[in-house]
Amino acid sequence: MTKEQFEQITSIVIDKLEGGYFHPDMYKRNPVKFEGYGSSGETMFGLDRHAGHDLYYSTPRKTANVQDNLKYIYNGSYKYKTPEAQEFWQTIDKVGARSKWNWLDRGGENYTKLRLLASQIIYTYYLKYADRYLTPEARAIVESNPRLAFHFSYAVWNGPDWFKRFANVINDAVKNGTTDPDKLLTIALDSRRNSSVKLIRNGGNKMAGFIYDTKLPELTSSKTNSPGGSNNIVGILMIGLLVVSGYVLYKKFYA
């Protein structure tokens, strides 16, 4: 799956399921209003600069305390892992979001740029997790069906453990003979809606409420090589996305 193809899915994930801006300063100023946000770092489109440190930085996080970590973030102590991560957070810094943006702001004139960069950050981890956790047979079906692709795109935001859980459910179903994408989607949604974790369950219920009615890009099969992951060596069959819709698009779920 190419970056451009993945962006068509993740843009809708961001629009439908991920929230706007939050900064720990907001919690510090009003802990009553932001009760439950005490462990949240600076967040945009569900990307948490503190909790998701390893997605953006190649140097280890210096402290587990959100407030203490701010000084290391802003004094340049951390080295960015990718150009996309650097541009994403530096764009936010340069516009003074920390002091100028309100809760849930979505970037103003920088919305499209930030959404694209967020998708590119997530794309690397989608490839990594899909290579690692989806069987080639299951992956071929997932990447030929926009709704299943949506489910697994969002699973990257949920984290590697959840991606693995969701992948195992689909792997088992395919192994046992279920290959109809519609049936697999029902199984995928049930794996969310029946979760013991409230936020995963709520996300599944929300997804089920719009996934059948939302226009998603049509998908057609194509061969491409994934740039990373454990299955690269065997040249997995990848399924591409053919974009037919120009419609573009973390409130963040805390696992």
C-alpha cells in the first residue's frame, strides 16, 4: 500500500474518529474541565507527543512525567526520527499552538498539511504492523476492501497490541474459511464492540454507525513491495488503493 493510497483512508479516519488539539497546559490551568487528561501529552489528531514519543523521536524519553517532559521537548533535547515527524510538530510549534490554539482546534490553514503529515507518520507503522501481524492471505483481503482497510488504519492509532489482537481475529477467520469481506468486517467490528476496554468499545460502536454509509475509495489489487517488516523477504502480495473520491478529511481515544 503506497503512502498516497493510505492517505485516502487515514484522512477519513482523522475526520471521523480523531480529535483536534490538546496541550498539558490546558490541564494545568483547568484540571476540573480536563479531568482524565492528566497523563496526556500535547496531542493533535490523536498523535500524543509524550505517550507516542517513539513514533516521533529516535532519542529516548527522559521522563515519564508529562509536565516535566515539556522542557525537554521544547529545548531540543530530542532528535526527530523522520522528516514527517519533525515537520508535523515544528509546524505546530511555529504557529504558537501551545499559547494560541484552543482545545480541539484542527490547525486552521495548516489543517490539510498536518493531516497529510499525520498520515505519513502512521503509514510507516501500518506497514510494520501489517507485515508482522497479518498473514499474507488476510492482508490481501484487508487491502482490497476499503472498510477493512479503514479498520486496520485506525488500529495503528490503537497501538501495536491492539493491532495484533484485531489481526489475530481476522487471521483466524480467514484460516477457518471466512473470506467474504462483508463477513470479515462484521467480525472486525465485533472485536471492537465486544472489547472489555470502554474506549475501544466506544470506538467500535462509533465506527459501526458510519462505516457502511461513508463513501470510501474503491480498492483494486496490485503488487507492491513493503519497505519494511518481517515478511518483506518473501515479497508479500500487496493490494493497492485506486482513489475515486476527492473527499478528504484522537477526540483522542486513550487506551
